[in-house]
Amino acid sequence: MSSKRLLLSILLGGFLVSSCQSNEAATGREKFKAGELTPEFPDPALDVAPKPGVTRQIAVLAGGCFWCTEAVFEKLEGVEDVVSGYTGGTQDTANYETVSSGRTDHAEAIRILFDPTRITYGQILKIFFSVAHDPTQLNRQGPDRGRQYRSAIFYADEEQKRVAEAYIAQLEAAKVFDRKIVTEVAPLEKFFSAEGYHQDYARRNPWQPYILIHALPKVEKLKKQYPDKFKER
């Protein structure tokens, strides 16, 4: 049974509340003061420069359950589409049952289509690190365990690779996190869309326990920390 399915079988209660609290605990040097979150995340010093006439780019990111990362980036201004899927493995094992077993090299990932004239690749990465997941957790994210839940950036070209590696080094140098960043930076080979019922999952299932506990708090965090980038509609 997958981690998500196990959680779905547990009623809302003390265990889930405790899990939520530990998952949403301050990462790195984020501090809660009087209930207010004060993040210390710098803008990327190196970014992908906009190219004349280019209004569509993609970013492929893995940061735990794709329901949660999809929920965050769907609410980000400049993002036009988010697809949940699998990357890092082969087509014959790119299905939820097999990936959830942990026996493949796939990661649950999202493919983000964005307008670089409205939001840059570097800004996408800033949201990824500061809101969407905890990059210091190795082969897990919150209650979900296994390499399929690893933190990874799958770059489409050398420019994305340089920006991703430079930003990780920048965050490490700034000691934004108390623990080492374990995010992998790997070439994007193939991305396989997940089954239809996974797409827009949080939006379509806002009262599902896993979404209430793990996805919606991230959306609220995005709204609170980056109100100018939050899509209300």
C-alpha cells in the first residue's frame, strides 16, 4: 500500500495533525514569530534571460507527492499549465501502481508550462524551494517515503542546469536551511503524464484528508509569502 493510500485510510485526528505539524515545521531558518512566518529566501543571482519572441517555457520538478506540488504551481501567476506525471524512468513502468511500489527510478514530478515574460525560471525555483517542498529531506517528503518522492530538478537545457546548480549553491552559502540540500539536478529525458484522475487533484478534491493536511497549507503559504504572485482565480 502506498503512503498516500495509507494516509487516506486514517481518519483525521491526532496522528495526522502531528504529521502536519512536523511536515510544516520551520524549514531551515524560517521562523514563526507571533504566528507570522518570516522567510529568508533570496532571489536567484543567476537566472534564465528572457529570449525575444519566446512566451512559453517548461520546468520539470519533483518534490514529493505531485498532488501537493501541482496545487502550489497552479496558483502561481505566469504559470499557464501544470501536469502531474513521472520522470526518471521508462515508459513501461510509468504508472501509479508501479511507481508507488518504489521499485522504479521514476519520481512523481510536475511539468510546468510558464510564460517567461511574466515569471522567470529562477523565480519558479524560488517557489519550489521556499514553498512547494523541503529540499533537505532525502528520498521522502513529509509522510511519503521512497525514491519516487525525491527532491529533483530535471533541466531541459544547459542554461536551466546552470541556474539550478547556482541557486542551490547560493542557498547553501546563505545557510537558508539548517540541513544540507539534497535536491538532485538531472537532465530531463522523458516525462510521462500521470493518469487522468491525478490531474488537478487538489482543486477537484479540496476536502480529501491528504489534501487538507498536506497540500492546502502549501497553497496558503504561497498566498501569504507571495501575495503578488498568487492567482486568486
